[in-house]
Amino acid sequence: MSYLIPLLLLAAVLYSSIKVLMEYERGAIFFLGKFQEVKGPGLIIVLPFVQKMFRVNLQTITMDVPSQDVITKDNVSVKVNAVIFLRVVDPQRATLAVQDYLYSTSQIAQTTLRSVLGQSQLDELLSKRDEINVELQRIIDQQTEPWGVKVSAVEVKNVDLPQEMQRAIAKQAEAERERRAKVIHAEGEFQAAQKLLEAADVMGRNPIALQLRYLQTLVQVAGDKNSTTIFPVPIDILSPLLQALKKP
């Protein structure tokens, strides 16, 4: 039984030294406190007491940026939140250059969000969302690059406006819709007037066209058998018939 205890200790040491890293993981190995290498994925051996391993996840991480109070360039107070997509591209720098790359990226994102949106007007914030997202991604990625962290995308999610500003925007939108309706109506009236003027010009140069149009109107009205309509007949339409009757 004297050899049982050493065997158990040896088994425990071997068990603690065997590490399995997934395909999306890497292990930053330190030897007596000094960085040695990056290992993985798969089965690796970490020597107890002299080596230490830190797991680094290489998957894309989705991070929510808490809602921030932002005062736009035109002095409108809004609350804005966003989402960041990031991943570690250099496990060594992500372990050595920063204590907690997730927390640090979150803080950088919050300050950058307030800074960039504070330089934009409210209309730009609402209408140029894609351009603002690209600018946020560029600035945050530039800050996290020394940490071995790549920010692939930043998306502004919600822009919460004060109630009075929402009412003002709604009134502005309603006024814009009314303006467009009036413009469309005026354009329709103008086009109709042009067509009437062209028709009058054609009929003025061709009197027979006016007579044909008059007869067509009579036929259309005559189709309604439930009403009686009296039309004045121009004398020039009847003149050929009157001349025919006068002949002996």
C-alpha cells in the first residue's frame, strides 16, 4: 500500500496537466510567469507548478453597448445604444496587452459612441445611420487593434427621442406629406390644363373635330334611357340638311 499514494499523486498531476482546447480556442502558455507560446487546438500538456495556461476564445462575440445619453450637435438630448461584433485575432496580444479585452472594448465603445454622435445633427443621426456605423467601427477598431482584437461591425440599435421632439418630428412629417400632396395636385391640374389647351387648339384648326366630338357626346348621353336631355344643336351642323331640303 505504500506505493498507492505516490501513484494517486502522479495520476492527479497528469490529469491536471492534460488540457483539451476546442477548434475555436487557443491557450496562451506562461512558463514561470513569462509568456512562452500559444498552443491549440486539440490536446496539450501543461506542466504543473511551472506552466500556466489562459484560454482565449476566437469566436465572434456580440457585445451590447449600454444606452448612452448623447447631446447632438444641434443640442438635442437623445439616448442611444448599439451592438458590437468583435473577435480575437492575436491571442498573445489579447492576453498580454490588456487585462480584460471585453471590458476595455466596452468602455472604448461607450466613449466613442458619445463622441461621434455628439458631432452629428439629429437629422444625420436618423437618416445617415450606415455612415455613422462605419465611422464608429473604424474608430473602435483602431483603438482595439493593439490588443489583438478585431471589431468587424458596429450597429446603432435604438435612438430614443424626448416626447416633445417626437411630436415635433411627427408634425414636420405631416406638413411634408401635405406639401407633397399639394404639389402633386397642382402638377395634375397643370397637365390637365395643358391637354385642354392642346385639344382646343386642334378643334379650333379643325371645326369638323368639334362636331364629331359633339355627336359622340350625344351618343353617350342617349345611352341612358332613364333621363331626358335637351342639347342645343349648332346651326352649322344642320345647314347641309337644310340646303338639301331647299333643292327642288
